[in-house]
Amino acid sequence: MEKILIELQQAIESGETQIAMDKTKEALNHGIRTEKIIQTAINPAFKDLGQKMFVGEIYVTDVLMASRAAHAAMYVMEPILSRSTGTSRGIVAIGTVAGDLHDIGKNLVIMMLQGSGYTVIDLGIDVPTETFIDAIRMHKPHVLALSSLLTTTLPELDNIMDVLVEQGLRSQVKVIIGGAPVTAEYAGRIKADAYADDLFEATEAVGDLVNNRIGKYTI
């Protein structure tokens, strides 16, 4: 059975969507639980990809292909994962701030959070502050996740934090921020609750925030 998971990880890293789906089905047919598939095949695939991208061995296009393969694997598991919606670990509203059209990182974080049992409200890209505010009022998320991939859109994060205070909503939701130009120092300056540099840190930090823990990535 371990061979199936290794082959699934390899298929994801290679961006082979159909093979990823087939191997996921095979793993489920062998009685391997979704949690194990995520933790021992999907997560390691992206850790490996992240390291390769850091040293310049692969590029964003490679990660995008891998993301599609991983989404295909998650799609196969979706009927099983959806049965646990009644015992959701928490609600997370997530979006890329106004002026920013990037969504690869956001979508990977969503996939990880959903696979970890969270209910995720995807607000999309180029999201104005008002939409984030409306989402908090409507969905009452435990965590608001804000993504900014452009240095020019960093002020949007600051603006959203200010509006949360002005609208009396700051105490009702924990805020985590992330993206290429975002740093832990910046998160501390605008008084966000947590900062994450990648999808694994984001998932861990969300768990800490939902459970009121102080973890490595909380500010």
C-alpha cells in the first residue's frame, strides 16, 4: 500500500492528473484513509516542490501543474471528505486582496485547509475590503485569511485591518496574512494574528488560531 502512496506523490509532483486520480482511487480501494493520503502523499509532494522551487530546480508552471494533479486527487476524495462537514474544525474565509489577481497560492492553501477538515469560504481574487467585511458578517468565520502577492497591494492589508477595527469586527475574527512580500514583521506592525510563508505554515497557523493556541506563526 505504501507503494501506491509513493506513486501518487510522484504523479502529483510530475503534474500527471489522470495518474493522480487513478492512484487516489486505488489507495481508497485498498482502505487507505483520506487523512493518510493527504499526509503521506499530497503534503510531502508540495514540500518537495517547495524546496525545488526555492533552489530554482522548478518553476511556477511546474507548481501549477502539480496543483491541478493534487486538486484531481482531492476531487476523488471529496465525497468522503464532505461527510465530515458536520464536524468541521472551523470556518475560514480567504481571498486575495484588491488589485491582486494571483490565486495559485490561495488555491493551494484552500486545498490544504479543506483536506484538514475546515470549511472554507473562497472569496476569490481582487477582493475589495467591503467584500471581506460582508463575508465576516454573513459567514462568521473563525479566521480571515488574506493573501497579497504584490508589494503594491500590501497597503490593502493594512486598510482591511483598520476597517475591521472601525466596524467593530476585529474581536470577532482572527486574521492571518501571507504572500511573497509579506513578512512576520509586517504582520506584527498591522496587528494581524498570524503570518504564514507557505501552505503548510498557513494550515498550522489556522489550527492554532481556531484553538486559541500560540504557535510558531502567531504574532
